[in-house]
Amino acid sequence: MEQLHVETPSRSYPVYIGEGIRHQAVRLLEPVLKGKSRVLIFSDANVASLYGDEVKAALEAFHPVSFFSIEAGESSKSLEGYEKGLTACMEEHLDRQSVIIALGGGVIGDLAGFVAATYMRGIAFVQMPTTLLAQDSSVGGKTGINHPLGKNLIGAFYQPEAVIYDTETLVSLPDKEWRSGFAEMIKHAYIKDPEFLAWLKENVQSVDAMKKDTLRRFLKRSIAIKADIVKEDEKESGVRAFLNFGHTLGHALEKVSGYGDMTHGEAVAAGMIFSMKLSNYLQLSDWNIKEEASWLEKLGYDVEAPSAFSPAELMEAIKNDKKVQAGELAFVLVESPGRPFLQKVRESDVLDLLTEMKKGGVKYD
Ligand SMILES: NC(=O)c1ccc[n+]([C@@H]2O[C@H](COP(=O)([O-])OP(=O)(O)OC[C@H]3O[C@@H](n4cnc5c(N)ncnc54)[C@H](O)[C@@H]3O)[C@@H](O)[C@H]2O)c1
Ligand SMILES: [Zn+2]
């Protein structure tokens, strides 16, 4: 088992990473569960049927445990899903000494975390991530839900008490979800670690290669990058914004494709290539787009996804994203691996680029 420590101004907590460690949850969570009244395991239907009973049984031997599961998928990260979660807390008589355990992917982590942040003004919560993507989402304390007008527009910064990352649960993850999570890992490498990026490019040329025994090592590296950034800037007033690389267009793609068709990571992958095109377009970088895109395409990402949608519709979605400040579009661009920067971009430039992509132009080879 590997262990990392995340330090933020509001809380410090351990991240445990290891094969089969869900079976050790009782021991690992001892400091968190000590003196607590009740535990609510919060999961989705898929994860509940795979790992719900095991985790419940392990904890039940020592604590009163309730279980709540919601429909799987991004659509549960909604006001309705949030209400259902809160109702479960009330029905199960959770009090301020209770603990919520988020057992699932980023959707459950974000939703259960937000429920924990707001139920009775905040009760303890623990992340037990089960997707590759959750190497990003389970660390850092961003919790929240979507609104029909935009993604993650409602939420709170609320750190977990601990993260238990059992890599054995990833064996049941569909390839599409491996790809989704891997995109966030690529993102961490692009913004912070050129060496890690080179290593990933050399060693990971297929989805199967993501699943190799090197996984735990690069999972740890990726989480460490995220933890470093969050330590420096918990509430996103500075460097944390770089984690949004690929997300401005990514969120717009998720929205116009109807939340769920495209996974978060697939949208982010297309968003990262778009950002590179944009920075070349603005003459702020000199990316070899063909080279960057061909690696992502080999891994199965559709980096030309924006061209399937109307530029005006994408623009509308971009403008609803919370990264738009005072009417200016703030894009995270990367000059070269490890050198991200925040750039105000004119709406017309983004629209021009989207329009050219739609026509099949702008390849920047
Ligand atoms: N809070 C953050 O910092 C942060 C960072 C990145 C992404 N996110 C959010 O995370 C969400 C995406 O997370 P996700 O990709 O994990 O999606 P998800 O939670 O919807 O999981 C993807 C799918 O895989 C299934 N699944 C989960 N674990 C499984 C397992 N072990 N075996 C088989 N199936 C499994 C789920 O039921 C679901 O159908 C988005 O809403 C995104 O906005 C948050
Ligand atoms: Zn993301």
C-alpha cells in the first residue's frame, strides 16, 4: 500500500492507494470513525452491486451503517440527486457526528461530498474512489452538482477526512471509463510534469497499457501533482485554475452532448487539443498539434469532437461556464509541457477557431 498526505489550509488527510484495501477500510478509517454515531455509504447502482455489500459488511461489524445508492451517471449529479441524497440522510437519522462514505466515481464523490458539506452545515466524509478518473476528483475538496445551465455551478470546497483508493476495484471498469480517467492524468502531466508526460507517451499507447502493473506508480504521481497544486491554492485563486486545462471547451462539449454521451475525460481530451490550437492561433505557442493529437487519437479519443456541434451552440455553453469572468473568456493555455498560463481570450477568436474546425480546416500540422 502506498500512502500520500494532502495538506490544505482547511484540512490535512491521508490518501491510501493499494490493491484490495477496501477490505481494510475499518482499520484505515479508525481515526475518522472513532466516536462517530453512524455511517452512511453513498454509492451508485453499478458500484453498489459490485462492491456495496463487501464494504457495508466490513464496516457493519463495528458501526451502525446505512446504505444509499442512486442511479449511475452524470444525470444524478443534479439538484434532484442532491435532494434525494439529503432525504436519505434525514431518513437514516444522520446527525452531526455521522460520516458519509462516497463509494464510487467522480459523480458520487462530487455529489456525496456536497451533501456532506451542507447537511447540518457539514458532516464528515470519506472518499472511496472506484474509477480511474477519481484519482483527480477524490483529492482536493471540490464538491458539487450541475445545473441545467452549466456544469459544477453549484458546490462547495469541502475536504474529505481520508481517501481510500482500492486499485482492485478498477478491474471492473469499462474501457471508456479508463479512457476518461486517463485524460485527467494526461492533463496533470501537461500542466506540471514534462518528464511524466514523456513517460506516459512512451509507455501508454493503448487502453490495455493503462491497466498494466505500472498503474499504481503513475496513479500516485498523478495524485501527488494534484495534491501539490491544492496545497498551494486550495480555493482556486491562483495555480489551481491550471487544473482547468481543457475544461472550458470540455464542459461545453459535455453540456451540448447532453451530459453522459461523452465522458468527462473524453470531453477534456478534446478540450486540451482545442486549447493547444487556440494558443497556436493566438501565436502564444508552437505546438505540433498533429503529433499531440495523434497520441490521443491512438488512445481512442475523438479530438475533433467540437466539429460535430454548431460553433454558436458551443460558444453559448462556454459563456455559461463559471470560468468566464467579466465577459472575458479565461482559458488555461499551455506554452509547452509544464508551463501553463491563464489567458483572456476574445469571444470572436474562439468562435473563429470553432468555425474553422467545423469546416474541417485548422489542423496546424
Ligand atoms: N471534484 C473534482 O475535483 C473533480 C475532478 C474531475 C472530475 N470531476 C467530476 O467527476 C465526474 C466524473 O467522474 P467519473 O468519470 O468517475 O464518473 P462516474 O462516477 O459516473 O463513473 C463512471 C461510470 O463507471 C461506473 N463505475 C464506477 N466505478 C466502477 C467500477 N469500479 N467498476 C465498474 N463500473 C464502475 C459508474 O457507475 C458510472 O457508470 C464528473 O462529474 C466530473 O465533473 C470532479
Ligand atoms: Zn475534470
